[in-house]
Amino acid sequence: MPHYEQVRHAISARKHSLESVVDGVKNRKNGMQDENHEIEEKMIHRLNQIEAEAKDMISYCEQTESALRREI
């Protein structure tokens, strides 16, 4: 049982970290200026990709947490 708790804690910490990444990406996108539209569009596209990847990882963490709960 203790091993499951350690894994759940690690997953929870990773999920929290990923949620911070998503929040940071959103803040960065909101704070961009219109100084260079082309560069801004490329940056926003990349930030959207990072946000989507982080959300996918969060979903995976949640699925793993759920699976661990069922096994406990």
C-alpha cells in the first residue's frame, strides 16, 4: 500500500506542475504584444501546442490516479 501512496503523491505533484505550465502558457499568450504579428502568431501556435501537450499529460495523470484508486 505505501508504494501506491508514493506513486499517487508523485502523480499529483506532476499534475500540479503541469497545471502551472498551462496557466503560464495562458498568461504568456494573454500578455503578447502586436509588435510583430508573424512572430506572435508562430509563438501563439507553439504555446497552444505546449498547452495541449500539458493537458494531455494532465489527463494521463488523472487516469493513472483513477486506476490506482481502483487497485487500492
